[in-house]
Amino acid sequence: SGRMIYYVTPTYPRPEQVPELTRLAHTLMHVPRLHWIVADDQPICSELVGNILKRTRLPFTHISSPKPFIYKSSNFPRGVANRRAALDWLHENVSEGVLYFGDDDNTVDLRLFDEIRNTEKVSMFPVGLIGDYGVSSPVVKDGKVVGFYDSWPGARSFPVDMAGFAVNVAMLREGATMPFVAGHEEDGFLRSLAVELADIQPLAKNCTKILVWHTKTVKHKKPTVKVDLDKLKNTGR
Ligand code: UDP
Ligand code: MN
């Protein structure tokens, strides 16, 4: 069934991590010829994450690359050090196939995989639940990408979401990298590939269908009520 898809997922420890990865794992288990690269934002690979990976029986690579210490404050670029490590791994180990960046909390329709598998250079498609417009998408005219619809242009050449494109692994030459600049990770990466508008293949029925969503899970709040065990004993409960 065609080329291999390398699905790159950056992830980090928090209470939502296991449920997010469980849900994603159960999607990816339906996909043939998929290699899951999980890039852990930790000094060593998490056993919890490793166990989920093993249970999928998918071919996988589990690597760890923590964010640099300076990026631990707010509004830091999320998942960059670990995605970079995945790019290094691909550069060293893989010469053909398709790269896709799939965050641990996104929602993917299985039909997306049939679409991206034939990516020639770079393919693009709409992503649902992005910004004020509710969708981020290339604008297509006569079968060609002529611009972008995104609520935050941000002086970017390619104002797209991380989940809105796939890349032929053959495009990953020396110098292909992702910048540590919040909001510019996608644009910086695509620019580092020397991609031109004419190289972009619009998918999902000329970008009229949404097959992936930038879902976000509400963060679990730490419990504020402490249970007084002695009190419980005294009341005999
Ligand atoms: N991520 C990470 N380290 C972090 C924060 C996020 O590896 O410190 C990962 C996260 O697991 C997800 C991706 O980077 O796969 C994007 O992060 P998040 O979903 O928090 O960002 P948002 O979707 O809200 O922009
Ligand atoms: Mn997210």
C-alpha cells in the first residue's frame, strides 16, 4: 500500500499524556505502513510512553530530547527540540517515505493517511479548530495553491499549522530544521526546505475537506482538597 508514513509526535509528561497517547495510538493502529516516531521532551524515554508504543505493535522509534533550560518559561516554542531530534533520526536512517508532524492531542481522520502517502514534495490541507477563523487552509485556485487562509498571518510565508502539511523525506537535506521561535515553527521549517508555492500539492479535494483537527484537552487541575486520613478513621468510615 505505497510508501511508509513517518508520523512524528512530540510529547511531554502531564496528567493528560497517557489518555492523549492512548487515543492517538488507537487511531494509528488502523493505519498500514506507518512508523510512529515518538519524541519525548524528557532527559530519558518515559517507560509509560514506551509501554503504550509496544502495545500498538506498530513499527516505532522512541527518542528523547528535552527542551533547553531557557525554554521553560511561558510562551516558549513547544515541541521543537524533540521534533528536531526526530528530523535528525530521519535524516540518518530513512531515505524514502513521507514525514508528518502529528501532535499527541490532535484528532486525525483515517482518510488523511491515504491522502498524504503520495506526497511528491510537500502536500497541504485544511486543519480544523485553528484560531479565530476556526480553520487554517491553503487557498486553491485551478488546482494550485495561491495563498493561505489563517487568522494569524504573522508575517509568515507559509501561515499553516503543524498538522496542515506532509513532506517527502527526500526533501530533508542538510540544513532542514525547525526554529526555536514560537509561532514560526512551521514557517521556519518549510522555508528551511526551500519550498516554493508551486511545489505545494493541495490535498483533501483541493482543500475543501477537513481531515485533521487541532483539538485541545482542558488541563486537569491539581486537587485542592486534601483528605484528612485521621479524621476519616475517627468517624469510622
Ligand atoms: N510539547 C512538548 N513539550 C512541551 C509542550 C508541548 O513536547 O513542553 C508537545 C505536545 O505534547 C504536543 C506539541 O508539542 O504534541 C504541541 O504542544 P501543545 O499541544 O501543548 O500546543 P498547542 O497545540 O496548544 O499549540
Ligand atoms: Mn495541541
